[in-house]
Amino acid sequence: MQPISMSTDFSNFLRMTAAAWPRAIFLALLLASPALAFDPPVYTRRVSPGLEVSGRASTELQWRQESRRGDYLPAYQYLLLNLRDFDQNLQERQSFHAYGRLGTDLANKDDNADSRLYYAYYEKQRLLDDQVDIRLGRQFVAITAGASLMDGMTVDYRPGGRFSYRLFGGGDVAFYTGYNAKDTIVGGEMRGRFMDDSLLTGFSYAQRREDADLATELIGADFDYGFRKLLNLYGEIQYDRLSDRVSYGLVGGNYHGSDRWGLRAEYLYSLPVFSSTSIYSVFAVSKYQEAMAEANYSFGPGHRVFGRYSREIYEDFTAADVFEAGVEKIRTDRFSGSLSGIWRLDKDGQDLHGARIRAAWLMTEAIQAGLGAEIDVLQRRLDEFEDDTISTRYWAYCTARLRRDLELQARLERAESDGFWGYENRGTLRVNVIF
């Protein structure tokens, strides 16, 4: 892979974006006009004693141009809703949380600009003398043994003492492959606290079925140990029972010699897990390993310098050495940002010498603007169907708080890849109504 420089394509992107944004702004404001007509709400509205309502309604319009697929103009209406109720007498909490979107592509080209329900669940807390919490509905469950978007029930049980337990089960939701009532997931987790809560451990299990056939069966374990606020050790391991092999492992540590400097090291092991019902399960898979070490030092208000080394170990290709060093400014006034240089050494011809740049300004209390670039920085994003690896990305954004309950966001972005899939230009305009 040869390093990518800013080409005439990026200049064309700016000119095309300037021409497209008047139409995008008009359409976004048209879609958002009903929301803008509401009386100014407050962040949390108390409907009755103990009952509170809060959330966010977002109207979003995108413009995307991809070198291999053409132009898209997806539009979305998002809604985030939270209802909370607290019974003072029983000391019980119950709530309802939902998040979803309506979507379409105004250019009739993007099949992924669809409507989705991300989650919608009822939660009851502090049952049976504050020992049991239940969650019922569409929800995201994540344990070391796996993660899933599930239509079902989760029960958390805290009997007191060192251990707590979680059980869950229901339908396994898949946005891209459709929904089948026979696609199910069941699992559980046991967590323990030891050594005056300085050692936390977990053991978990998850089983997925597709069309009633056993698809995956994973066992997980994890730990987190803290020593005198100086040293933190952590680790996770996942075992694929059907393939009889370790599918994921992570072990690392943080050492804080003082408030100013620290060290961090990690080792990662990853092996893809495919469903036993998938054709991909019969193919050989390659493991990936990575070893990383990092040192950082803080100086002055909000300033930090860091250096990082990573060794990327591939089974089918030669290993790559990646070095990164830079400085970061955490916001303490109006400015925040970072600048780092990256050197990637790869004997397979993917040597890169690049940089990461990020800057943001709080121009007023209501307006923030920022920009950034990742130039000649390899970022691998692989999925089941294609390679979305990118090596250069530019972006700029602005957020304006028009009222305390109303904000406008705009973002421009360009991603490039040499030798993979070309380029993508993207513009986003978003109106948020907070209530």
C-alpha cells in the first residue's frame, strides 16, 4: 500500500458538498419543522409525583457519495424516550426505556436506510428487599461469553455477600439477516467480590440457536484487580465449546507511579467465531494477536504526552510494528486537541508514515466547532462480507445550542482507501430536540 496524499478528489468533494448542502438544509428543516413548533420543554418533565419523562427527538439527513456505489440521501427520525417512576413507600424503582428510528433513502438507493427499534424494555428495580432487578423487552446484553440484542427477560439477583447472579433468555435479534422466532439466546453470569472488593471476578455462559439448531456455545471468564490505587490488572477469556478452542483473550495492566505519569500494557488474542449453521464455519480461520505498551506523562493544566508501541501479529502475513507518539490537550478552557505521529513498519509493503490531528474550539457557550484528520493511518474494519479498511480520513463538525432544549449539528467527512474500496464522502445535518 502506498501512502495517500490529499488529491483533487478532495477538492471536488468540497465543491460538491457546497452545492448539495442548500438542498440538505432545506430538507432537514422541513423534516424537523413539527418538532421545532413544540413549546420549549425542560430536560426532565415530572408528569405526576414520582414519574419523570425525558428523552431526545433527532431529525437527521445524510448525503453520501461512494466511489463504487454512487450517491445516497438517507433521512432518519430518531426518538429516545425514558420514563421513570419511584415508589417512596415500597422503595421500588420502575422505568421504561426506548430508542429507535424511522428511516428512508430519498434517492431510493440505500437498502440499509431502514427503520429500526434498537431497544424498548421495562425495568423494575429493588424487588424482594433490594435483591432482584428485572428487565423485560428488547435489550442489549453483554457478558464475556458474548453479546446480543435480545427480545426477552433479564433477571439480576443480589442475595448479599460476595456473589451476584444474572440470567437472561429470549429471541436473538439480527437487523441484517431478518428475524426468526426460532433464533434464541440463553445465558447467565456469576460475579464475585474478594479481598475487600479489590478483586472482581466473573464467570459466564451463552448459547445461541438459529432456527432451533445449536449455533454457538461460549464460556467466558474475567477478572479485575486493583492494588493500592497504583496497579490495576485485568483480563478476559472466551472459550468456544463447539470448536474446542479459545476464541478471545485479553490481559493487561495499568501502573500509576504518580498523578503525573503512568504505564499500560496489553496482550490481545482473537479468533473469529462463526455460527455452526453458517457456511463460513467450514473454512479455516486465522487468529490475530497484538501486544501493546504505552507510557504517558501529564504536565501543566490538561496537557499530556504519550508514546505507544504495538506489535500486530498475523497468521497469514508478516507481523507489523506500529509506533505512535504525540501530545494531547484536554479541555480546561475553550480549546482541546491532540497531535501525534504514527510509523507503521510492515514487510508486506504496507509501510505508512502518518499523523492524527484533532482540534475543537468552544467558540461561545452555545457553539462548538472542530476538525481533524488521520492521514496515512491504517485502520482495519473487517466484516463478514467486505473489507472497509481505510488509510486516510478528514472531518469537520459544528454543534450549536440554539436553546437549552434545541441544538443543531453538522458534520463533513471524507474517507479514503488505497487498493481496497476507493473513497466515501459524507455530510450529516442533525436537529436535536431535548425534553
